[in-house]
Amino acid sequence: MSAASTGLRARIRYWRLTFRHWRWGRPFWAGLLTLLGGVPIAYFPYANLTLGQLTVRIATTAGTASLIIGVLLVVLGLTMWYQQAVKIFAGVAAIMLALVSLVVSNFGGFLIGFLLALFGGAMGISWAPGTPATDEPGEKAELPDGAPQGGDDDAEPEQSAPTVPAPAGPADPFGPPEPVLAGARPDEENTEENGRHRAG
């Protein structure tokens, strides 16, 4: 692999990561849909449809109003990208202009521009910046299989079976364990031959 292709790949990767970082910090899809919604609203009143030798003009008497609505939607889409502080105003204005375009501009650019601007404005209103996840030291470690390990305060501790301490004595470590009497402390129990015990 040549050095030129490696450098080109690194530049493309850098541009892609830069664009991704820029896109995550703003309502990108809301602005894009609003911007695209303005294009058919402004275009269709001035378009000529040619079918063979027949030319059909879709222009209406409200062509100027359609052009203004389309340009305003494009401006509102760019505003959502570069001025996030007024995203709610831009979203409400985009929805209002989309509704007006139903009456003024060929049913909102044959419903294409209307739907794009409507969804773009709604997404612009509802968008909120995300908070980056902070990794505290020693909180959660990932195992190779993806399961978290350690530091989870919300997880319930594993319940282990209660253990009863065996009496200390010179017992054979490989032999059967000695029976443990319950109900009293070991120093208060006296075992008789018939199996009963008496608290002293």
C-alpha cells in the first residue's frame, strides 16, 4: 500500500470524525429535513413539466409567496444548525410555514415539502443536547464477553448460604466432618450418650 493512499485514508477518516462531532452537537436531522422541505415548496410553482410535445406549467398566482416560504424554510434549517439557542423558535416557525404552504403553494409542494418541514420542525423542538458519559475510575470494567465487573452500586450482592463454624479440635482433615449442635453456644452445651443436650 502506498503512502499516498494511506494519507488519503487518514484524511478521509479525520473529516468523517470531524463531521460526526459537528453533527452530534446540533439538531442535524431537524435542520436537514426543514431545509429539504423548503426546496419543493419553492420549486414547484416555477417548474415546467414536459410530456412529449406538451408543456404543463404548475405556476400559480401565489408563486412569490411560495418562493418566500421556501427560502424561509431553508433559512430556518440553517438556523437550527448554527444557532442552537433558537431551535425552539425555528421549529415552531417551520411548522407554521409548513401549514401555510398547504394553502399557498400547491398543497405544500404536493405534500412533500409540507411533510419534510413538519417533521423537521417537530424534531427541532424536541432536540436536546446529550450529556457525555463520564467514566469514574474503578467503576465498571468490561470483561471480554461484555459483562460489567465491579463497582456497580445498584446491583444486589450475591446471597451466599449461611455457614456454621465447626468446633475447633484435632480433627482429621480428610475424614467426615463432626456434627455441629444448634440452639446454644458451644460452651453451654453438654452432650450425653443418648443424643440429648443440656444447657448449663
